[in-house]
Amino acid sequence: MKKLSRSGCKTAIARNRLYTLWHWKASMLYHETKDPHYVKQFLGHKSLMSTEVYINIERAVFESKNDSFTVKIAQTPEEIQQLLETGFEYVLQKDNLIFLRERK
């Protein structure tokens, strides 16, 4: 059995750790946004098929996670601030109404 040089071994370990972090970041980004096109653009992929790996990782990790949300509508800056401070996230604005959601 051939011996690995110390520097070659350290480089391989560092590369594997970098890829692990890359996969985790991409999977978490998909988990937060549920937008495969955004993740594709973030990663610089040319094809959505390349991004499906991260969607599959996210589903495997969070498959028991409930995708139900509590939705609140705010009209005033005070209402928006209160909801954001309690964990709600911005979804969209329509007709002077701000829609926010929080996972159940």
C-alpha cells in the first residue's frame, strides 16, 4: 500500500470539508427558499438537473418537517415590526398589505 504524502492528505481533507460545507449551504438555501431556480443561480449551475442533488439532500434531511405555515397580514409599520420580531418572514406585498409567514 502506498503512503500518502502529508500535504496531499491534508489537501484532500480540506477539499472534502469544503465540498461538505458547499453541499450543506446549498441544501439549506433550498430549504429556506424552496426555490430551485434561485439555488441554481446562486451556485452558478447551467442546468437545473445539477441543482436537484441539493433538493434531494434537503428532502432527506427534513422529510419529517412540516411545510405548513401560519400566515399573517400587516398594514402598519408597527404590525410588520412586531411580526418580524416574533419570527415571521416577509412573503409579498399586494394592495398595501404585507403578507408574512412562519412555519408551524
